[in-house]
Amino acid sequence: MAAEPASSPELDPPSRLLDEVSRLAAELSSGGRKPAVGLDSNLERDLGLDSLGRVELLRRCEKAFGVRLGEDVLTSVETPRDLLGAIGRAAGGAPGAESHFAASVEIPLDAGEIAPDTTRTLLEVLDWHVARHPERRHILFYPGDAEPEELTYAGLDRRARAVAAGLARLGVEPRTAVALMLPSGTDYFAAFMGVLRAGAVPVPLYPPARKSQIEDHLRRQAGILVTARAKALITFPEVMPLARLLGLQVDGLRVVTVADLEADRGAPAPDVDVRSDDLAFLQFTSGSTGQPKGVMLTHANLLANLRAIGIAVAIGPGDAVVSWLPLYHDMGLIGTWMGSLYFAMPLALMSPLSFLSRPVRWLELIHRHRATLSAAPNFAYELCLGKIDDADLEKIEGFDLSSWRAALNGAEPVSPETMRRFTERFARFGFRPETMFPVYGLAENSLAVTFPPLGRPPAIDEIDRATFSAEGKAQPAKPDDPGALRFPSCGLPLPTVELRIADEAGRELPERRQGRVQFRGPSATAGYFENPEATANLIANQHGEEWLDSGDLGYLAAGELYVTGRSKDIIFRAGRNLYPHELEQAVGEIPGLRRGCVAVFGSPDPKSGTERVIVLAETRERDPAERERLRDEIQKRAIELLGTPADDVALAPPQTVPKTSSGKIRRSSAREIYESGHFAGTRSVGLQMARLAATGVKRRAFRALGRMGESLWAGWFWTVGALLTIPVWLAVVLAPGLRNRRKIARLAARIGFGLAGVPLRIETENTKPGGPRLYVANHQSYLDAIVLTAALPPDVAFAAKRELSGSWFPRLLLARLGTLFVERFDAAQGAGETAKIAEAIRSGHSIAIFPEGTFHRAPGVHAFRLGAFNVAAETGAPVIPVAIHGTRSLLRGGSWMPRRTPIHIAIRPAISPSGTDLAAAVALRDAARLEVLAASGEPDAGDRFLELPNRKRRG
């Protein structure tokens, strides 16, 4: 890391501090000019130092003044004068004081027992652990520099029962909401489980970060409390005055502290019957605007998601967790704490402030406790890169990250560059490429939706920018294309989670087409609390099937999800989709503008019916000529990235661009600010109306023609099928000779795909062996048999399910083609079916079969049934694997809306059986499946989520 320029030691302390503050403010503004800074300048309002800016300021002050500042300074100081006082109070400490935890506590290495699948609620999970290992350490909490606090399962249960008794004393009834506004700590867990024990519903709120944010904080929390109809608010003594102000705004709200409630320790907790379908808590997002939306999550939802995560990450008793994530956020509350509770993984926890003030602490705890699992948003990995010096790591004896097997990266867009640099930086300390684990999830599915395969480095897809922007097609870019868009894979859907990509009309899209990410499964919410309108927007009903809309855009490739952005943030302009984050980053680098304080969004124009591209950027510049120069620079960047200028560039003073509590740009709120005109610098856009109207018409026409074209092609596809059906049926039924009939069917299949405009590419590496053969293919769609008819030689018969012989029309056609009607083919179905296939092969017939038995809507090659391979081993017939790709996207299961997609059939070399026994059949099956899996471009749906044997605890 490059060292920051040091302020002059000859200056007096106030001047040295102001010099540090001025230089940092200038750096963050990218302008290189030091703003006017006084001892009473407000760090946030006047100088624009947000949470991360304050972190950097404290770090520099510690180095410049040789002191160690407590993490409370991060939230308590508002001006340089406040900071000067904190430095003076800390001046008694030794220069260069250690930045690491003083205590050396090890998490016990005894293995805990995972809660069984029979547990129905979080309370039952806790009861199960209390009954089996009550004094086992559950959580070790590090409160800053103080000694860590231990919480056992029995201790959590005792404290939770006291809280439940206290709530009952206050008259809190079951099924009512109880808000928690608590910092990270053992009190939080006691309060949460106590609310559940009382039969009530916890509502996590985030506590106020700084005094300067109290007004906004009050407004947001009051809205959540009103929406949730909360009857009690549990908080901590220091914030009671603020909490009472909230009580004045919410009718019927009682305000209490955990200490008040735990005074009832020893009193019996209420006996409430809590069921699996009861609400476990309401999750409100920190970035909510307008009416807050509370995601309803039941105990069943949460446990379903936790169990799926456990399978996907192969969690066992050898795992330990370290976290700093806030407990009001689903990643910290569900993924970290509830996951640790369910799987009996020891949890070492510190507060978000501990991490922000000294990021090295996160990695230190992973090293100290030999943690295997730890999660964080992308910015945390970036913060470690920028704020951890090698000197910090050298102070940790034997620093080693080799125990870390899954560094989950989610909750915000994942940067391929951040993942690469973090892996390279910490590789010498044992961090492996496959440890970096980009994931995708959202509160509406409890937490997790997709995880990548274990043991694989992050997969990055490079796609052609122009094609993607204009058509939404994720076409692979040419090698070394400097303009390629790069998206990381977030992996495959978890067990029990179904995923699809849909267009604006709700129709499912084929692979590599961008659309709305939709999901469903047992961990999905039933909707938003007391908000039927938002629930209706969340849950889409298509052809009797309910899918939840994530609000995110993405595409699937080989079954894996690539998230491309938020649907509400995409700007539609001139028939193109524009992505704001790239322009925001580029504009933020312009000298004179504040980095990280730029919002790009679309603003609707009621006259033209289209969207204008708006750039809202913060600057301290007041000179008119200089402001015009900034606008010109912004337009240059817009033209370079988007190929078109922005419709309006609005320059605003610091603290105009709104952000969430975690520092993300709130583009929808920025749009509201722009449209209300409540900032300085808005320019008129009247002269642009005519051009915008033309643009709007063009965009609408482009999209309408696209939809019309898709519908027309789908109609043509089925028309071709209908026109060919009767002539082909008659020709096959009436033609003499089996081989002639099969040639007719083969030719008709190829003509049909050709007329429909479906490219059919057949790739063969098979040297045709003599004698009968067994073709085995993966199964994706109803079209697979027609595809194989077009691809395979005319001497091949099909084994078809017996249900097709129930109607005379298909029965006569298939019988004339020599089809064998069997039950769903499996050796377990009995010797009769296998004997029928074996007899056909011994008679010299080649057979084609789908050993998966049936096809599934979701991508993946499923397990192959053994029956066909038993026949091959017994008869000595070679097996020829056939990989089909594209038919699932062309016509997906459960849908009759085809999507134009090329089809690829790969016919692999023949595999001869090594014997006639069961072991030979198994080896033949596994070898054939591997060939199909490798050539199909689909994920392994047979082995990916099998339970793995538990590992021994790491020492």
C-alpha cells in the first residue's frame, strides 16, 4: 500500500489535525483542492466524510499523533474539535499501540450436534441444544478492546425466558410485533429469542449511528414501527431518550430495555404454542423508501433455507464462524447467527464498528479461531485491501487464513476485480482462490438463493457489451476484448429453490438472455406484512404458477446465475438498456466531483413517455465557469460509455445524493430529489423535449417489434409442426420397410427444424462400431426425441414410456418406427422391461434411451438410472453418450411458448463394457454420465447437493 503524505510535525496539534482533515476531504472529492476547514466544520455536512471517510480519517490521525482511538470515536465525533478532544484524551496511550484483540480465547474444539430435520421452529432448535449440550459455548462476543463475553446454549435459554416473562408482565400478547433496536451483543440474542418465547414477532431495527443522523433515523424507524404495529420496543439504556421520542410517534408503543425485562429472571415464561407456520420475524430493509416493506418469514421458511445452505456448503461439526455483520440485516441475523445456532457451529462475533474502525480484526479472528466460514458484502473485502497494512498482519503471530474454506461475498454487487485482488493479496497467508464464494440472495427468500459449487474459483463471464446493451443477449465476448462486460457467477439454485429468468410479460427466457430473476420454494416469503399492493407486485402468477420477482436482472448460463443489476435502476433509452453503476464510477473520478457521491438514473418524461438519463453529482465548486467545465467532462464520460450524452447533468452540494446505511446509492431517492428540485444546480431541459419524444417513440417501437417478433415466431414454430404432422404420420404409417420409415422421420425432423429457423448442429466424435449399440442422452424437453430422430442413424429404435401407447394416433406412428414401449425404465421395475431391451439388442437393433427417466424444468444433468447399463453389460453392447443442449431453452417444461434457440447435439465416442456384472454396469453408467455432463454445458444435478460426510474439527 502507498503511504499517505504526512502532515508537518512542526505544526501545533489543531493545525496538524486540520491539515489531515483538509487533505483527506480533498482526496475524496477527487479535485485535489483543499476545502476551507475549521475546528467547528461538520465532518459530514460541510466536508462530506461518510462512514468510510471517517474510518480513514481516524486511521490517519492515529498514525499522525501516535495514539489509539476507541471505536466509539467513529460515531461520537461531529467536528474536528470533537476529534481533537478525543486525540487529547487518548494521548496517554503508548505510540503505535496494538490494534489487535488483547485477549487470547480459543473456541473449544469439541464437535457439536446439528439439530435434526424434525425441529419445526427456532425455539425447538434451541431446546434441542439445551437438552444435549447446555454448557457448550454458542457465541463469543468481542466488545471492542474489552474481554470477550461468552454465551452458552443454557445461558441464552435462561435469559430468553426472563425476557419472555418480562414481556408477558407488560401485556405483550402472542402474534404481536416487538421491535429490537439493539447493537450487536449478547443482549440481542436474549431479546430475540425472548420475543419468540413470548409468542411475539421480532422486528429488527438498526440503532442510530451518529447524532447527525437522528432526524432521518427517527423518521425511518417510526415508519417501520407503525407498519409493523409494534407494541413494544426493546433497546439499550444509552438510547432510551431517542426511543421515547419514537414512542411519542407510534400509538400504543411501550419502550423498555433488556435490563428491565431481565429483571424478571426466575419468573416463569409464558407457555405459548409456537408453530412452524408462525412468523419468526419481520425483515425490513435499511434502504426502504415510502411505505416500509416488512418481509414475512416463518420458522418453516428459515429452517428450509438454513438446511439448504447446509447442504450447499457441506456444513459439518468441523466448522466455525466469525462475523462482524450487523444483526438487523438478514446476512448477519439468519446466515451467521441462526446458521450457527442450527448447525451448532461456534460463533466468534464482533460489532460492525469494530470491523470498520480496524478491518484487520476480522481476519485476525478468522486466524485465531481457525474459522472455516465467514461472510461479508463486497465492500468489506475492498476495505481490507485498502485499510490493512502488511505491518498490521506482521503483528499477528503466525497469521494464517488456510482454515477459511468459504468467504461468502454477497448482499451487494460482487466485483470480479475485488475478488481477484483480495485473493492475490492474501494468497501468501493461505487464502485459496476457491475460498472466494460469490453468492446471491435476498430477504424475500429468507436469505440465500444461489451458491457456487464448492472447490471452484469464481467463474467470470465476459460478454459483448454492444450486443448485451442493445438486445439483452449475453453473447460471449471476443478474446481480449477491452470493452467486454464482466459478470461473476453467483452459482446454482440451492436445493428446494427453483429459479428462472422472465421477460416483462412474465414469459420464461432461454439461457443467456437477460430478464427478471424470479424464484420460488419453501423458504420464500408469503409477502409483505399488511401491504397487499407490494405483495401483488412481488408475486407473479403465470399460468397458475406463482413466482416471486426479486427486482433484480440477470441471466442463466449453464444453469448458473449472473446478476446484472436492479431492474428499477436500468435506464431504457433509444432501444438500449443503460447500466448506471459504470457511469457513476467513471464520473466520480472527475476532479472536482466527490467520489462515491454520484447517482445516475432515469427520470420519466410525461410528454414523451420515455426516460431521460440524469446524472446527479456532488461538488463544492461554485464558480460558474468551473461548473460548466464539470458538466462538459461528465458528458464526455457519458458519450464514451453510453454512446450518448446524458439528458441532464445536475450539480448539487455535498450530502445531496442519498445512501443506505451501508453506503449504497439510493437511486430511487435520488430521482425523487431531482424531480422535486430540492437542491442547487438543476438545469432546464426544455430544449431537449423534441429529441426525447423521438427517442421515446423509437424505444417503444423497438420493444413492441421485439415482442411481436417473438410471438410471430412462436406461432410459426407451431404452424410448421402442425403442417408436417399429418403428412409425416401418413408417410411413416404407409411406407414399406422399417429403415425407410425411419429415414422419412429423420428427414422430416431436419426439415421441420430448418423451416422453423432453429439451427441444428450435430457434432460427432463417434467411430461407428459394428453391431447394435445403446445410445444414452440427457433429457431436457419434450423435443428431445425429435432432436435425436434428426441426429441419430436410421437404424436406431427408441425406448418410450408406455403412456404414449394409450392413444391410437401416436401409438401407430411410434409402432411403425419400431419403438419399444416400456415402463419408466429402471432395473428396479423388474426383469420384464430389461429383458425386452436386451432381446432387441440381441436381435441386432440399436436402442436410444433417456436414462434420467424424465426431464426437469431447471437446468442440470440428473442421476442416470442403472437399468439400461445392466442391459449393455449383459449383452456386451457399446454405450454411446449423447449430449443435448438447447432444447430446454427452446421449449422448457411446463411452457408451450418456444424461444428461438440453437440446438447442439454432441455424439461422443462409444464406451465398451468391461464385464457383465453389476460393477461393470455401474462403471459404464458413471463413465457415460461424465461424458454427457462434460458436453452438455449443464450443471451436475445428481451429485452437487448430496450430503457430504462430516469433517473432523480443525485444530
